[in-house]
Amino acid sequence: MSKIPEGILTGHTTSLGDFDECLAVRGQVNISDADGSSLSNFKGKYCRVTAYPQEICDLYSGAMDRFKLTSAPGAGARAPIFEAGVFPSGALCIPSKCSNEDLQTILALGAAAGNLTGICMAVGDCQTDDR
């Protein structure tokens, strides 16, 4: 996960983390099901994420799947950072076994748990190392 960027108080709102480090991640997970358990390999998957005001989500609600927007439940006041037209973005490193939809669900649950209303998240491009 990328961190809050340096210079945020002066308008710098993008933190992309370490792309190469994420793509270099390799691991195995033990998956259990009715037939027993097995090992499954995974890689790091680097995904861009941007926060938008709820109004943008509402405006494009018919195209939410196309833009991969996920809304936090509830309606609230517009976040002050959006008043300046600033849309904070960052990146997350997730296991390659997770889909973009999985990430959208996690973001929405995190926003709800943090009581963040009036915000939606857009999951942008995700990349893995196909070697």
C-alpha cells in the first residue's frame, strides 16, 4: 500500500508506492476445499486507485461497471479536498488471485468501516509480471 504522500499540505496528492517491488512478490497459499487442500501460487498485482466525490459516482452511475467505481455506503458532506478539484490517488499491491472486483469490495468495506461517506473509489489499471 502506498503511504500518504510527502507534500500533501502543499497539494501533492499522488503516491504510487514501489511498482517493481510489488511485481517481484511471489508466494504460495494453502487452499482448502471439500476435496482437500492444495497449494496455489500467486504474484504481486499492482493496482491504481483514485478517490472521487460521490457526485461523480452518481453522475456516471449508469457506467459504473465501465469505470470500475465503487461507492462507500451512505451519503455525506463533500470532502473538503474535492472542493479544490483534487482527486487523491495511490496504488495497492494485492495478490494476483484477487480480482479487480475483490479490490472494489475491500475498498467499499474499508470506507464503510472508516465512516467515509460522500466518496467513491475508482480502481484503475492493474498489472502483474507475466514472467
